[in-house]
Amino acid sequence: MVWGGVQCLGLWQAQRLGRQVADEARSGDIVMVSSVTCPYCKEAREWFTEHKVTFSECFIETEPACAEAYNALQAPGTPVLVVRGQRQRGFDARRVAAALMLSGTEAVVVRY
């Protein structure tokens, strides 16, 4: 019974975090630089979609401007998220939520 309670609490917290990010994110706030074959990109895309989070995405293999942005970010891998100007390597919903709550961060512009 304790295990079931812990599972329910974890699910509730994940749903709450998803609602928080969806409520806070606006068009242009979250840009994900992805790779077609990246399983972590797929995980992030599915999370954003499941929680109805507004985000944009580009693929380094198929979009030359995206590949240029990726190189400019000096990223060691994908996904690279730019959340309200803050570059994040990899996907962590809690980091995305924290970046959305910050204001006055130095902007990193991603154009693709």
C-alpha cells in the first residue's frame, strides 16, 4: 500500500510540473535543437506534447540553419534546449520549469 501511495504521489508531482510548464511557456520561450536519431530528443518531445507545452524544434541533420545554430551553441550532443535564453544540455523537466521562472537571464538567440 505504501508503494502505491508513493507511485501516486510521483504521478501527481509529474502532472503538476507539466501543468506548470505548460501554463508558463509562451511561443518562442522553448527551442529544442534535436537530432533525428536522438532517443533523448524523442523523450523530451513526447513530454512536451503530453503536457501540451508550447515549444519549437529543429533538426540538425535536415535543416542547415539548425545545424549552424547547434554549432554556434558549441553543444556536445542533443538535445540542446534554449529556455528563455538559457542554454540547457539534455532534457530535465525540472530545469525547464526553473528556467521559465527566471527573469533577466542573458539571452542566447537561436535562429533556424
